Amino acid sequence: METNNITTNKNSPILTFAGFIIVVAGIMYSSSLLNPLLLALFISIISAQPLAWLERKGIAHGLAITIVLAGALLIFFGLGQIIAQSVYQFSNDLPKYSERVTEISDSFVKFLSGIGIDKKSWQLNSILDTKKLLSFTAGIASGFGNMLGNIFLIIFIIVFLLLELNSFAVKTIAIVDDPAKSLQYLTRIGNSIRHYLGIKTLVSLLTGILVWISLLIIGVDYAILWGVIAFMLNFIPNIGSFIAGIPAILFALVQLGFAGAIWTTIVYVSVNMIIGSVIEPKVMGKGMGLSTLVVFLSLIFWGFILGTVGMFLSVPLTMTLKIILEQSEKTKWIAILLGTQQEAQVIIERNKYKQDFEEEMEL
């Protein structure tokens, strides 16, 4: 009897954990279907703002959707064209850079031999293998390609989502018992995602432009490719900017030597410090409402479940989950754990004020 009570109890931690594992496994299994749907959903949320602006200017709903989609397609295909041309040219120039690697390796081995270090333990050409460098860069580029591989499916979903945009409020009112609260709740999710992705897009664009211009000045080849990679990977929190700098710094070392690599490193460190530590926190305003640890763990979690798309959308997905968890008293404690210390402090102050008020009323 005792065992049956444990297994049939809906609030059993074992059942809750088992349900969580089943949901995660289901998401992983259906990631190929969910990824284009999630991309389309978040792009639609971002597109809703320029769409509303165009409609306020008197442009018909259908024409406004066409303009917004044309702009999105122009950006997608433009980025894809830059990446494809750069990788193709990179492949053609590979023999030239291989010779440069051999020269750097030979000079470095001679230097090590001169100070008494066994040259067998130092093979720079294995570290700076241009084929590995190309594979790494092409891997990043193919990740973008895979993410947008279902571009036509994504576009169709975006079209239908934008066409149905005005009907969501009406359907919500018809479905739920408390439409005002539900609409407020959905609006908050939409505004949070739009705020984060809108600001992140502008900040990432500024990062890519600064990297591109700086590398052009230094003289690093394929500066536009490194700028595009910096723009795209800046959407990945915490580690994206660091990953974006690795191929560019190694390539600068091959092409320009140690001085070029040092200057390239200075560019990436400076840009990321200025953008990530000064500009982004100011323009982001109140921030994401997530603790730094949660942002990093969400990157790992969603990346493991959904792959590249999960890494790019880890913050919006976690923000959405946090807002959903806040709506129920049973799960509100999880939302508090996901949030910042400042938010927890506000809740403590609010509860203390409420308790003091109730005591005064009793007196």
C-alpha cells in the first residue's frame, strides 16, 4: 500500500523528475521540427514591432508583411553569401597559407633549439594546421547554414504567424477565464523577448562592424568573414565572443605573424570589453532578469537539447520559462532561483511590507 501511494502520488518528486526527463527526451527527438518553429516564432516576435510601425504609417497589413519579410530575406541571404564566398576563397588560398605555416614553424623550431628545447616536442605546424583552421571556420559557417537550412519553411511559418498576429488576442479572450491577466502575461513574454533580441541584434551588429573595420586596418584577410562570425556568435552569451576570436587570431598569426596576432587579440578584447561591459549593460536597461550562472547553465542546457539553435535562443527560452513559472505559486520558487539577487531582494522587501501591514491591521 505504501509503495502504491508513492507511485500514484501526483506530487511525487520521482514522478516529477521522470516527467521532466520524458519532456526533455521528446524535445531532443523532435528538435529538427522544433528548431525552425522556434526560429520562426522568435523572428515573428521581433518583426511584430516594425510591422506595427508600418501599419501606423498607413501601409496595408499584407504589404507591411511583404516589406518586413523582404528585409529579413535580404539580411539572411546577404550573410549567407558573404560566408559562402569567403570560405570558397579561403579554400583556394589554402596552399599559400600552408607555406606560411611551414615558415613560421621552422623559424620557431630553430628558436627553441637555440635555447636548448627539444624540437620534437614542439611542432607548430600541427598546432597551426591551416586545414584544421579552415575546418573550424567552415564548421562555424556550416552551423549558421544548418540553423537557416530550412529557410523556406521558416519563412512560411513567419508569414502565417504574422497574418494571424491580430487574431491571437481574440482567441485568448475566447479560451481563458481571465483574458485580461492572460493577455498581460503574453504581452510581457513578447515584450521581454523583443527587448532582448532587438538590443542584442544592434549590439551584435556594432560588434561585427567594429571587428570588420579594425581587422581591415590591421590588414587581416577575410575581415568581412571574421566580422560576420563575430556578429553571429555574439548572440551566444558568455562564450560566443571568445569563440569568434579564435579563428581570426590564429589566421592573423599565419598571415601576419606574431605581431598581427597580438594586434588582432587586442581588437577582440577591446571590442568585447567596450561592447559587453559598457554599452550592452546600459542599453539593455533592467537586463534579462536572469542570474549570470543561470545564463551560462541555460546555454549548456538548451545547446545540449536543441543544438546550435538552442545556444542562440538560450536566453529568450529561459526568460520565457521564468515568466511562465512565475504564474503559479507552486513553481514560483523556481522562477526566483532563475532570477537575479536584486529581484529576490525586492520579493523579500515586498513580503516584509505585507507582513507588517497585516500585523498593523490585526492591531
